[in-house]
Amino acid sequence: MASVVLSEAEKVYIMHGVQEDLRVDGRGCEDYRCIEVETDVVSNTSGSARVKLGHTDILVGVKAEMGTPKLDRPNEGYLEFFVDCSANATPEFEGRGGEELGTEIANTLYRIFNNESSIDLKLLCINPRENCWVLYVDVLLLECGGNLFDAISVAVKAALFNTRIPKVRVLEEEGGREIELSDDPFDCIRLNVDNVPCIVTLSKIGYRHIVDATLQEEACSLASLLISVTSRGTLTCMKKVGRGSLDPESIFEMMETGKRVGKLLHSSLQTVLDEEEKLGSARKKVGFLG
């Protein structure tokens, strides 16, 4: 993960500010930076979204393709995640430097979506045991400015909200079954993302914890807690990162903060997505290169 080198004086300055609930950029401990969300930015995908969180820039594309259901879940489709850490995001990702981080992020996304409550995967089934929709979720890190997991989870939810899957008809013929795709671009399936969780990362600095840490604040934190929270404030997954330790009391406090902040994050994101949806074709597209 991208990192910065700070002097001891800079670390002390940041830590003292956090203890007083006044961070370097003027935010409180539970405040996010401004989040920019734009959907439908890549034309050759089933759904896409771009999210900018401070200096963190994420692009997500979702491609729906036909596949075969998994043996243990014959009546469901499934999601596949791939994370590409662009060398433009930080020099540390050059060569094979970003592969380890990309694998860690992809595994975290698999853990979050590996339950029936996130997305109705039965909606993706076409023929039980034979055909289903597979959603390939490609995540591209364009710029790394801290708090990657939160930004990626927001981008994935926005891209899934934007995803449109063509409706199909199964025709019974003498030679077997034939699948016919609808030619109407408006005749499609939309995913219900109400229960898709977002990740809230809480970083422990001194005796307090903060959300949406910058690169400088991450350099002052020895331990962080990743919490996936639904729009109703339900915790679905939790992961501790960093070489430091967390005492049980701190973990419970961070969980309560994560649930509280996560509900606000979901409501704000859903409001933006609904407003953008209402604009329809009149919406001005910026594009991920804009």
C-alpha cells in the first residue's frame, strides 16, 4: 500500500490534533472527505462508476457474461473480482509491486459478497445447473491518496447500481434449449443494492480512532479495523489490518462508530445515485479521463 515518510514532529502534530478532534485538514474524527461519484462512465461495460475520495481515484467496471453455475450453488449466478493497481497511482505499484495489494483487496471483496443477503444471486440464474450470469467486477486504482478500501467499496456499490443485465428467454427446441437475448436496451434486469455493504475503515491513532484517514494519518496508525456495514447499520464482516494491536474495548467502540458512520455513508451515496438516475440522458458526463 502507498505510504509516506513523516518526521517525528509531524507525527506528534497529527496525533495531538486527533486527540483534540481536530485533524490537519479541519475535519473531525468521524468526518469523511468530499466524495465525488459518477456512474456510467465506461461505454463497453454493463455498469461502471468512478469515485474520487480526496486524492484517491477509483474506476470500477462491471461486465455481465454467461457462464455455468458453481456446483455447490446450481441455482445462482456469481461475482468475480479483479483489482489492478496502476503504476500511475504510486511508484510502489511498478512491476509486481501492486499485485499483493490487489489480491488482498479482491479477497476482502469476496468475503463481503460471499453471503446471500448482499445481492440476490438467484436473479442471475438462467437455467439451473446449466447457464447463469457471471458479473466480472474490475477495479482500477488510478490514484492512491489513502483509505482505499472505503473508496473501492463505494465505487463497487455505485457500479452495481448502474449495472443493466439483458433479459433472456429460454426457448425449448427439439435439439435442446436455446437462449435468446432481448435486443431492447431498456428491457433489462437491475440489481437491488439496498443490502450491499460499504466498508468503513477506522484507524487507531493514539487513544482515539478516525475514519477516512489520509496517507499521512495512515503513517501514524499502527492498527486499523475494516468493517463492512449495510444501510441498516448491520455489520457483515470485520478485518483487522496493521502490525499493532487493538484492545477489546477499542474494538467495540470502533464497531459502534463504524455502524453510525456507515449508515450516513449509505444514505448520502443512495441520495446521489437516485438524483443522478433521475437526470437520465440530460446528465452531463464528465468521464473518467475528464
